Amino acid sequence: MIERSESYLLKEGIGKLSHHQCTGLGAMLGILLLFFSVPLSAEPIFRWQDHSGHWQFSDRPPSQQSYTLVQLTPRPVVAWQPVKLMSLQKARRATRGAGLIRQRKEACRAVQPIIKKLERQRKQQRGDTQDMRRLRELRYWRLKNC
């Protein structure tokens, strides 16, 4: 096994990051630092009642009045609720077949005149065996699907 020195690796460009990789890493690092520094840099909040009886809030304590320090409890930024997965799946299943039902009804309406025509031909003894077979197939299809 050949060991390569660090200078060789740098000279060949192995182990270096491209400009785009550095930019992406820098942006990600900046976002992470901003995310974690916001709660740490939170200033204390002071509350006091002014001369007219209104409550005042500030990051600086009042000079001539008594005040209380307000402790803020951290809250989640996004208030989310768990998704009811089963209801979503049921809704998808219910709407998935709606188009098929409509297509089936249209097919049932379209087959009715064909069946009537073949029945008229059978009564007049003008239909051949293929027409009779087709009539049986269409009646069976109508019985099964309509």
C-alpha cells in the first residue's frame, strides 16, 4: 500500500472543497449559528406599572419605579397537530373510485341502445349467430356491471 503525503493530496486537488461546496457549507453553518444564537441572546424583559396604571414592558429596567423580571417560556415556533393518517387514506380511497364509477355509468348508458338493437334483430330473426353471441355477452356485462 502506497502512502501519499498531505502535500501531494493538496497538489493534486484531492481533499479540497469546490467553491460551491464551501458556499453551501458556509450558508448552512450561518443558519445553524443564527438558529442557536437567538435563544442565547434573549435579553431580560422588565415589567412595571406606570403612573396611569398601564403595564409597560421593556428590555431596560425603569429608573424610578419598582419592576418585576418577566420569565418567558420558550414555545415551539410552529404549532402543528398530528395528521390523522387513517382519515387521509380513507379519503383518498373514496375519491380514487369516483372516476371509475362515472365511467361505468357512462358505459352502462352506452350499452343499452346496442342491446335493444340486437334484441330487435333477434325478434325479427335477422340476427346471425355472432349477433346472438354479442347480445349474450352484452347482457352478461350489463348484469355484472350495471
